[in-house]
Amino acid sequence: MSVPLLLLCAWIGPSSAMEEPGPITLRACIEKALPYADSIKLAEESLYAAEQDRLRARSVLIPTVELTGRLDGSNTEIQGAYAPPNRIDETRYGAFAGLGFQYSFYLNGRELIVYKASGELVEKAGMDLTAARHDYILQVAVTFVGCIRSEKSVAIAEANLTRLISNRDAVMRRIKAGLLTQTEQFRSNAEVAGGRAELKEALNQRTVSRRALQRLVPLPEGFRLAPPETIPAPSDLSLEECVTLATQNRPEIKALIIASRVADKEVSVAKSTYWPKLTIEGSAGRTESRVDGSYDSLEADFDRDTTQYTASLTLSLPLMDGGLRRADIRKSLSDKRSVAHRLNERTKEIRLAVERAWYDHNTESLRVQALDESLTFARQFLDSVTRQFDEGLAESLDLIDANTRFVEAENKLADARFALQLAAIRLRYTSGVPMLPTPAPQSAPNG
């Protein structure tokens, strides 16, 4: 009895595991994309490198300590006519162990300035990583919505082709009844052929859109997408409020502000070379040696232990360097001005992007409302002409014209809704607002 049950379970198990996965939402698509993006991984490596540079800068603040050891030996044999002695045979063994330290610093605290600057560079790398994530999320969201739009185009083209075939069949029936001429059949066949071409073009565009999304997100071949919900945009805010929000939240501006502070510290580092440099060195060691030898007829065998302590304090100040320090200071000042120019330029670009996204979102909102009404009128007009054609009160050309108007209205409304989604995405992106807000059930316990 157990064998058939096991066979039944083995048959049911793989089928349940092979069930087609459900549609992928925009949030799930973004969550899959972030660990997959090479640009984000590069930014993470830059952050890791900045953290290691901070550790290197910290190591300069700690004195260098070295442990040294040495073993040596020598054998000396001298023979000659000189007296006394006439013969020397000597063997020496020696062992040394010591501990030394060294610490150098500029009197203006240059090493501490560099360490503080390295911490701000870590923060800047974190902002760059956030900017890379936002950029990639924008690419994924735009491609996702474009893929949804391509699927809508296929649905519109399929519905249009179905209507054209139905209209052609109606024309054929009226031709057989002697109510229409053969010319109407040629016209209807041409419309059906055009509908098939439009469907083929829509299918190809959908394939390209799906491949573009798979390049950004690791998705299986037969993936299905869930249409995104209406993406809320901060359109209820005024334009200046959106600009203020962008200047406060955009990671690019934050990174440039940090870079400006780092540039100030780099100027101080360059000027520190005019300050004296103090070097402290010290060592402690012990030498143990043994001498075993004979000097003519005198035998010698003795040990010798020596303990050494050394300490030094050196103060150095370069007097002539061929203009190197002056050039370094001028270069650091130039870098500081360059960062300020980049900050001003980036702020202007972000302000312009916010204005464009804000006006685009308001325009597309009104356009969607108008085209929605236009589609309603076009559908009513097509239904009316279809009834008149069935009753013999309208010609096939009127029916084709009404269908063309309806298809154009459908495509225009789909394009407008697609543009509205993109405008909402770009308005959130340019304003520095997260692309997808955190769901309330997850954020409520933390609050």
C-alpha cells in the first residue's frame, strides 16, 4: 500500500514545484535587480576601498614598533712570525634581540587632518553608492513600465486584428448578398494585412522590452509582470518645495558637499608641509656573545652580554624644494574651486530636472483625463457605426475610419498613461524621494 502512495507523491511533487510563478511586481523586480547590478557592486567596492584608506590613515597616528633579531658567527685564524703571539685561533658567536619604535608627525596635526578627511571620504563613497542605487532603480522602473506598455500594445493590436477580421467577414457576407462590390473586399483584406503587420511589430517590440528588462534584472524566460499600481508623486507640493526637497535629499548634492569639506582639508594638508616635522625614535636591545680561542699557548673562553638603549628626537624643516610645496597648495586650491563649480552646476541641473519632471507630471495628468474622454467617445462612435453598418446605413469605409480612430485613441491613452507613470517616477527620482515607499504594515512597528 505504501509503494503506490510514494509513487503518487513523487508524481505530485514535481508538478507542484513546476508551477508557473506568479506575476512579478515592480517592488520585487527592484529587489531582484539591486544585488545583480555591476554598477552598484563597483560603488560598493569604492566604499570598501575608502574604508581601507581610512584604516591606513589611522595607522599613521600609531607609532611603528619593530622587533629585530640577529645571529652571527666568525672564525679567525692568524699565523705569522710576529711574536708574541705566533698563532691566533679565535671563534666568536653572537645573538642580538631588540625592540625599536618610530613616530613622526607635523606640528600642525597634519596626520589628524588626513584621518578626519578619510572619514568624510567614506561618507562620500556611501553617498555615491546611494546615488548608484537610485540610478539603477530608475533604469529598472522605466524599463519595467516600458515592458508593461509593450504588452498593452500587443493587446491593442490583437483586439484590433480581431475587429478587422470580424469586419472583413461582415463585408464578405454583404458581398455574397449583393449589397457591396468586390472593391470593399480588397479594402478589408488590406486592413487585415495592416493589422497583422502592426501585431507583428508590437510582438517584436515586446520581445525587445523583455530582453532589456532581463539585462537589468535576473528573470526567467517565461516571466510575467504585474501592472504597477499608481505611483504616487509629490505633485501636491509646489515647484519650489520639490526643488528644496531635491537639494536636501539628492545623494549627488550631499556627496559634492562632502567633497567640498574634503577639499578644505586637502588645502590644510598641503599647507602643513611648511610646518616642522618631529620624529621620535628609540630602541632597546640585548647582545649575547661568546669567544672561544687560543692565543699562542694561551687558551681563552668567555661570554659577554651587552644591553643597549637609544633614543633620538629630530626636528626637520625643508628650506628649498624647488617650488613643490607652493605648487601643491595652488593645486589643492584649484581642486577646491573645481568642487565648488561642480556643486553649483549639479544644483542647477537638478533644479532644471525637477522643474521639467514637475511640469511633465502635471501635463500628463491632464492629458490622461482628456484622452480618457476621447477614448470613450471613440468607442461610442465605433459602436454606433458598427450598428449602422449591420443595418446597411453605413459603408465599410466609415467602419474602417471609426475603427482607426478607436485604435489611435487607445494607443494615445496608453502612451499618455505610460508617460504619466514615467513622469511620476522621474519626479520622485529628481526630488530625492524613494522610488517605492515602504509599505505601512512593515514601517508601523518601527515607528
